Amino acid sequence: MSSALSEPLLGTLAAFRQARPRVDLHLTEVDTGQGREAVARHETDRAVIRPSAPVRGH
């Protein structure tokens, strides 16, 4: 996970855990396609997805 994404995500997770200490979170890092498919198949409740960076020259 890039630091650009991890910094805000860590803060959000810390706030969530403080507000809801009895909720268990299970996090797994996967690529965008796998995350979307897991949500569509109801294998996971949420996916944190960020837009892809533009490819230079395209």
C-alpha cells in the first residue's frame, strides 16, 4: 500500500476502532479487480479503491 493511501486510511481505522471497539475488522490488500469482484460476490462488505494513476504518454 502506498504511503499516500495508508496515512489517511490508518487514521480512519483508528477512529473507527475507538468508536466501535467491539467490531472486528479483517483487512486484506488486493488489486482493484479482486476487490470489486469480492464485493459483487458478497465475499466482503467493503473495498477501498483508489483511481489508477495516469500512464505517461497516454
